[in-house]
Amino acid sequence: MKSRLALAAFGAAFIAVLLTGCGRTDTAAEEAKIRDLDKKWVAAVGAKDATASANFYAVDGVIMPAGAPIAQGRSAIASVWKDFLGLKNFDLTFAPSEVTVASSGDIAYEIGTYALGFDGDKGPVKDAGKYVVVWKKVEGAWQIAADIFNSDGATK
């Protein structure tokens, strides 16, 4: 009788835990982590550090720049960033306007805007656009799974 009572109490406690959402992901805290990573990523870009910029991506991550082929893996992504950062007077800022974290806490996406400037062959180039970044948890840390961006219009 005691074992049945203990089993019933355990079952009731287990159901109560499930119903109260105990163990659910704190999506607001995870969003804050991603926004903090974005600030660090912008700082790495500002420091013109292609390797640090690429290290925000997962080992199998991808970057899909407009007008260029997909680059997969940190080495290929670092090469894309090296090309960007090597532009004369390169300046890039970006920030998410929205970060959405799955209730599972293992995947998220952000939507944001960017402003880009550099000196081209025919003078200064200015561009503004939007992007989507998909984040995934890898061994407890957020890393970029996919990054795609495009211009709002013709560069000036």
C-alpha cells in the first residue's frame, strides 16, 4: 500500500511539474544572449577581424551574400569576411530588430538591418539592407547556422 501511495504521489508531482512548465526555456534570457553576441560580432567586424567574425558561425554554418555563391564552413566564411573587411574604408553596422527563440531553446532567428560603406573604384559606396540570421545551440553555446542579407536598393 505504501509503495502505491508513493508511486501515486510521485506521478502527481511529475504531472504538476509538466503542467507548470518547469524546465521550460527562458526565451527572454536566450534572446538577451543573442543580442549580446550581435554586439560582440559587430565589434569583431569593426576591428576588421575576419577570423573572429567567422568564429560566431557554427563549424558547418553558411553565409549567403547577395550576388555571390554560398560559403559553408568557418574557413570559407572567414574568406568571405576577409574580402569584405579588405575593402577600402570598409564600415558595417548591423543590429537585430527582432530575435525569436524557439521554446525548445535550441534554435532562434533574428531579423535586422545593416548599413554598409566603403570606397569603390568610382568613389564612396553606401548601402543599406536587411538580413536574417539563424542561430543554433552547439554544446550549450549559440552559433550562427545561416546568414543571408541583401540590399534595399541600388548602392550609391
